[in-house]
Amino acid sequence: ALSLRTAFVLVQALNIKIEEIRSKPFSIVFQSLGFTDLQMFFKVSLKPSLSVFNQQVSLLVSQFLTGALLVEMAFGINGLGSTALQALLDKDIFLIQALVVFSGSVVLISQILSNWFIQFVDPRQVKIK
């Protein structure tokens, strides 16, 4: 139940981008050449729409980190969320700093990986310096 909202957001973003691509003129040309819906999906729509999907996934990484405390409390698991809460209650500044740096590093690494994946999937997205 916790992941249904996340899955819905990802599928909705992917669906909007696929419909946008299917309405473009080059997509109509492929349809007139006799491509089936499945062929259209894999050859025309999938690669450009994966960039939107990838951006959404990289943004959800931070939500997974912030939602850790709720999951840990619900299942009685000790993890980063409960450790951060205990550090805040104990005023353990060094542990709080370490957790903030760790969380920031995870988000930063996910953004870098996301950008590399976008360049691999859709080379048109590469910015010229």
C-alpha cells in the first residue's frame, strides 16, 4: 500500500510522455508505414519517455530516505530514520551531521546516475558546453 502512490506517479508520468510522443508528426509517419502499436512503443516511444521516468525515480530517492522513519516505526526495525530521531532527541550534533552528509551524498549520487542514464537512453538530452 505504501508503494502504490509512488508507482502511480511513475506510471502516470510515463503514460503522459508516451501519449505526447505518439501525437508528434514523426510518430504518425511510423503508423502510416504499418508499424503495430507494440512496434511503435518499443521503437519510437520508449526511449524518450524513459528520461521522464528516470527523472521521477531519481527524485523519489529522497522520499525513500525521509519515509524510512515511518516504515521503521511500523515494523519495529532499527535503521537510519530511528537513529536520526534518537540523535535529534539526544542532541548528538556529530551524528546528525553525518546522517545529513550521507543523505545528501545518496541524493547527489542518484542525480549523477540519473543524468548518465538519460545520456545513455536519449543522447539528444546531452547539453552542449
